[in-house]
Amino acid sequence: MPLREWLPCWACRRELYPPIGRRGIWAVYLIVFVDICHRSLVTPLLPMLVTSFGGDPSSVPGKVALMNSVTQGVEAFLMPLLGSLSDSYGRRSVMMIATLSGAVSALSLGFADTFLVALCGRVIRSVGGHPIAVGNAFMADIASPEDRAEYMTKVTAFWGAGFMVGPGIGFWLYDTFGMRTVCCTAALVSLTNSCLVAFVMKESRQRPEAVANEGGAGGARPASPTAQAQEPAKMSCLLWTILCSNMFLAPIQVVFDTFTNLYVSGMFFDGDAKKGAELFTRCMTIIGGSLLLIPIFVYRQVLGCVGFNGVIVLAAPFALLGMTGNVLAQTPSVFLWTTLLWAIGFQLFGSSHPVLIARLASPAAFGKTFGMYMSIGNIARVFGPVALAPLYAMNPRSIFVVMTISTAILLVMTMGVAVATSTPPSEGQTDDVDLAGVKEKLTDPQVFTRAMSTSSESAVQQCGNFIHLAPALNRPAFRRSISAELGSRVASPSSRSVVTELSSKSFSG
């Protein structure tokens, strides 16, 4: 198979990107990658930082847990607000807040001399929120419904790449130069990210006041169907279902991080913490590798073969068998390989929630909705380990039983929403356009116009989803000229409305 087919994120031609362009999309990927690098430089070293303040060594785990709980709680409270701000003032403004707060936080940690100062520094980090939520909202803005899964899973891939790179660099800097150098490096990385946001990242959507004033001196333009659809709407039960399902997804990694090291040390190595840490490190390496490799090399191929719902069905046995294997494992190697199984399942499943949120949420509230999703997950991350600690004390193996049950509930909720939001074609309706050759049609405006003028409404809508494939059609003036010509040639008034709206669509930045 050609390299282009396996590496679409790196090798595809410019015309295969949405109108915002390759540079605009790659800027977001890079910003997410750099932000996670910044976060993972410092976070694994928090126990060493707290230890450096002195005091009773036995209090260090409690202080680190308190620091993490406070920061997660602040993020849970602020993420919906930051999402709403990104809906009103643009994605770039919230990204800038996140990157600048990260720099201030890192400097505060580097020069902290008491636990209270360090805690305040971590709270400052939380004030900026999490760029991955803004990244998913950005992809929901710019990608067609058919392409969102692919773009959103790439956001996850770059998150995984940063997660793999950051800790190694952080530990090396700490061993060589000390904690202050690590924190100053993290601040510099975050400031670099601020420059990417300021000078490279493009805005994915117009501000509401800009849309309202688009008519200019000639008078206000009537609200278009798409603009009307972007008015904030009440959140449906299906949307609340997918948001609340994060209560079952978010704690899994936190619980795994919190208890697995202790569990494998006692279960397989008679309490040898060093050997347990080695096995746990291998497990985390496998999870990080799948987080990076599956979205890049595997997801697109599987999606093309079985479809979006099929990917969720395929992910289920991997996730459930892997979790069950963790429960039943009697040797370190079995535990390691079953961890790989559920890591594969979760990465195949990874982009389903962002895609479903983009299906169900109002486009005018993408930022707020993704913020609420992260907020619910943060609440679960705060209370999950605390609630399960007594259960672990009674029976360590029961933790993995709870994770298996949580995974099953999560998959059922997600699959139910995916099936309920699927839109099969109406019976008896056929499309007149050869969609396999739609790219060729879009390269020639005259061919495109002739094809659309003789097509059914369903075909018009499907071709409209591919309109970004033609570079010439990305120019608003050219789209308006096509719209004007189609206005007199498309027979169906509803089809004409669809084409007019799609053809006049433009992106700021």
C-alpha cells in the first residue's frame, strides 16, 4: 500500500484539507503536543518537589494527592466557562490563556519554597484549562461530519506523543540540573506555545458579532439556515448521556495510575517496589505507544473498513478482554499483554466521544460542551481514587473488577448514542452523483455545476460535504459565483438552498 495511504496526516495533498488549510490544522496538532510536553515535564516530579520542602516524609503522598485533587477540581469548575469564552471570543483566545497560565505556573513551581506556594502555582495552571478540549472544538468547527473522526483521533495521537516525550526529558533535566531547571524549561516550552498560538494558529470560527454585521453598509443580511442552526439550543438527553459517560471513562486511567504500581508489587513480586515499578513502567510505555501509533497507522484503515459504529463494536472485545485479563492474571507477562489488549481497545474507541459530541451539540456551543465533558471527567478523577481506596484495602483485585464493569457500562452508553444518532439513507432515495468521482467533478467548476443541477437533494447534500476538496472553491468570491449560477439551474428549491449556503461558506483567519 502506498505510504500516502498509511500516513494521511503527514503526506496528503493540500486540497485534501478543509478550507482552513494544512497550516491551520497542523498548528493545532503542534500546540496540543507542546502543551502535553510542558505538563508532563513537571507532573511526574511533583513528589520530589514536595519532598524538597521538608517535613514528615510519610505526608508526601497525601500532599501530592491534595495538589492533584485541587487542580482537578478547579479545572472541573472552570472548563465550561472557558469553553463558553472560546465560543464567544474564538478558540485562539482560550488557547492563549492556557499557554500563558502554564508558563506562570511552571515558574511558580520552580521558585516555590513552601508547599502553599507550589499549590498556588498548580492552581494557576488549572485556570487555563486543557487545550485538548479546545483542540477538539476546533476540529469540530472546521471538519465535515465525515472527517471529524479522523481529525480528532490525530489530536489524541499528538497528545500521546507529548505524553511519551515529556517525562523522559523531565527526569533527565532533574537528574542533571535540578528541579528549578525543569520548571524553567517547562515555562519556556509554554511560552513557545504562546508564540505558536499568536502567530501560527488560525481562528476556526467567526465571532457572533462579526457574523451579525456581515451585511455591512448595504444592510443586514437575512439569517441563513446554517446561522439559524448555530443558535444555542437545549442539550438533548443523548448529549447528556455521552457527557455523563465520561464519569466511567475518566477514572480508569487515574485508578490504574494510582493503584497498579502497588498491586503488581504485592501480587507478583512479594512487595518488591522496584520490580513492581519496572512492570508498571512497561505498562505505561505500552499505553503511551498505543496512544500514538493506533490513531496514526490503524484507525483510518479500520474506520474505512467497518465504519464509525463498527469501530466501537470492534473496540469492545479488546477493552473488555484486556480488563478481564488484568483481573485474572497470575504472572507479570500475562498482566502486561492484557494491558496491551485494553490499550488497543481504548485507542480504537478514543475519538468516538468527541465525534458524538460534535454530532449532538449546537455548533455555537461546541466549546462549552467540550468544556463540560472535560469538567465531568475531572470530577470523576478527583473522587474515583478516594472512593475506591477502601475497596482496594479490602481486596486489591476488586479494583480491576470495578474497572471492567465501568468499561462495559461506558461501551454500552457510547454504542447506544452512536446507533441513535446514525442517519441511514431514506428508503427508495437514490443519489444521481457518482461520489467516487466527486473529487474530479469539483476540480472543474463547469462539470461541478452541471452535475449538481441534475442531482437529487440527497446528492447535493453529500457533494456539499466534499466541497472543501477543491482548492478553487475555498475562495469565497468563487463560491458565490457558483452559487449564483446554481441558483438558476438547480430545479429543487431545497437543493438550491443547500448549495447556496455551502457555496458561500467562508472561514476567517
